Amino acid sequence: MEQKKCRITKVKDVILFSLLFIWIMIPNLKLLKPTSLIIKSYEYKYMQIVGLIGIYIFIFTICKKIIKSQNRKLLAKELLPIIFLIGYLIWTFISCAFAENKYNAFYGDGYRKEGFITYIIYAGFFSCAFSIESNKLKKYLLNTFLVVAVTNILLIYLVNNNIIFGRVILYKDIKAGVFYNQNHYGYYLLIATTLSNLLFILEKNKIMKIFYLVSYIILLHFLIINNTFGCYLAILITILLFSIYCIYKKKYKFLCTISIMIFIVLSIFTQYDGKNIVYNNIQIFSKDISRIFSITKQKATNNETEKTEKNSITVINNEEKQIEKAGSGRMRLWKYGIKIFLKNPILGYGADNLQGEYKKYNINQDRPHNLVLQLATTSGIPGMIFYICGIGLILIRGFRRMNFDNMIYQSVLFTIIAYLISAMFGNSMYYTSPYFFILLGMLYKQEIMDGNSLPKKS
């Protein structure tokens, strides 16, 4: 009986691994001219297949666990993050049902395709990763992801420097890669760069450690060239957080130092079109912060002295317009995103329905470039709370059960943190978000459901 159960588990693992392996390979298949057109036509349909299979297996696994459980209260506690996330999906469904444009709400627009159906697909990717039992297969997936990320960017680089490769390689934009948009590629590189850095620090095998080190250097170099500053800051913060944790635990201090030194050196010397990208971004960032503090101080002074002169008001209004340009215009999106949210704070506007709302303020955008605002405007306060509680609980439990004996656990946890930091300045997209949910599914499986492999506190 045990042998039969083991065989079923292995078959299930191989099927789920294969589905996610093919998905991870897609960026390289997009890159090649013979397969690029096929991928463009069937990428989203393949996502639907993965999502449906993942959800089916997940429901079967959870139902089986509920039936066999002898302690329902403990099981409910373990499943609490899932309960919150299901609550988020249910409330989002209600929000979409009341949306002005119901088609966009459920199916998304032609560009983003991020309607409610895609949210279900994300749940399927999460479920696929969650349902894989084998740690070896999980590590193979992570390694495959890094190999694809590195070879993808190197092939594009070769196309730009060797005409021969242009016969088989389709994409040439080194800043956007195969992701059509510079920022979207930045999110992909963020995940790959953070993952390679953490695996370099935690890996014990010398050959694999060298591979992760080389990957980290290559990916970080091109992430800086990609020039998505939010992703750059997210990696910097994550590296510092992990280094602080290592210092606290008195482990990997030397390797963390090497990691930080590489980050500093590449930040100083990486140039594109004759410019130091990081230096330029820091200058712009500093000016934005200075301008925000200046207008805030000026407003406070005017309030204290009760000045109402027209000149003073005009200066403040002009300064406020300048502030709206901060963060490549993100301050304006956040400012009016909050106004949009306050008009419908309970139900929100449903998925992919913000473009019309932003147009009312003469803004040609469809996203607030902030995860919290995106949740609030899409699903209202209840949906936002459900989502934050679900993801937050997984992360909190991750920190509580964290140790250095499980390399996958550590690297996935901090990569998720890096992605969430960048999400405070960025957008989700149907071809990048699945990577986040795959990692989240791996982490949740490791810390919650697989009792035999739960990290124990030292």
C-alpha cells in the first residue's frame, strides 16, 4: 500500500514538475524564431491548462487531508492563509460582478489579460508548486529558472554584437528582453538576481556555488542596465536584510560581504550609453525626496502662520505638480489612485477597470503602480485585507520557522520579500506574476503542510 502511494506521489510530482518546467522555458522559446510565433499564440492557453490541473490536484489534496485529519482545529490553523486567499478570490468575484466593464473584470483587456479568470490561473500555479513533494524537483525548477534567465539575456546580448545570431534570435532589446516592457523584464530579472544571490550564499556544493555566483554577476549587471530602479532598490534592501539576519545568526558573514561588494562594484561601474545608470537614478531619487520634503515643510509653515497670499498658493500648486512627477509619475498615480479608491472603498472597481477611472483625471494609465493601491481599487478594503492577511501570514510563519538547514526555504522566502518590495512601485502582468506564485506555493508547502520537512527552531 505504501509503495503504491509512493508511486502515485512520484507520478504526480513528475506531471506537475513538467508543467512548470515548460512554463519556465517559455522565455527562451519566445526568443527563438522557429518557436516564438507558437508561444505567442498558445502561451495564455497553456497557462489555463496549468491552472486547471493545479487547482484540481490542490482541491483533491486538501479534501483528502481534511478527511484524514484528527485535529480539525490544528488543520484550520495550518490552512488559515489559504482561507484568507480564497476569501480574497470570492470577494474579488463579487467586485467583478458589479464592475462597470464586466468583460474586462473577468477576462482582462487585450494587453494585460489580468481579469478574474487570470487570478484563478495564478491560484493554479501556486497549487502546482504547492503540490510537488520532492525537494529535488523544486531545486531543479529553481536551477532551470536561473539557467533560462542567464541564457536568455546572453543570447540577446550576442544578437546585438553578432549578426549571425540574428538569424535565429527574434528579440534584440536588451532592456525589455522578451517581455515587451522594460519594467516587466525588471520584475523577472529581480526574481532571478535575488534567487541566484541567495543560493550562492547558501549552497554547499562548490560547483553549484560558482554557477550561482556567475549567474548573480551576469543577472545583476543586466538588471542595472534594465534600469527599473524599484527592482534595484528591492534587491538592495533584501540583500541588506538577509545580511543582517546572517550577522544575527553568526553564519555566512563572509559570503554576504562578497555579495554586497559585488553589488557595490557593479553599481559603480555598470554603464549604458555612456551613462552610469545607478548614479543617475540616485540623483533623480534624491531630487524627488528633496522636493517632497520642501513642499511639505512649506505647507506646514503656511498653516502655522495662516498665510493665504496668492503668490504663496501659486508656488505650492506649482510645486505639487512637480511632486506628481516624482518616481517617473508614480506620485500622480498614487495621489489619484487614492481618490479613485475613496469613491468605492468596499467593492472597488473589479479587475482591469481602472483605465476609465484614471481618464477622468486626464491620466493615460490603467494601474496605480502599487500593490496595496491595486488591491484596494480592484477589490475594495475587504479584498485588500484578505490578500494581505493571506500572504502576510505565510511570510510571518516563514520567519518563525526559518533556519539555515533548508536552502530552498531560505532563498524562496527572501526572493518573495524582494518581489513584494518591488510590487510597491510596480505592476503585475500575466506572464511575470506566475513566477511569484510558484515561489509562494513552494514556501507554503515547505512551512505549513509537509509536517515531516518543517524547519524546526534551534
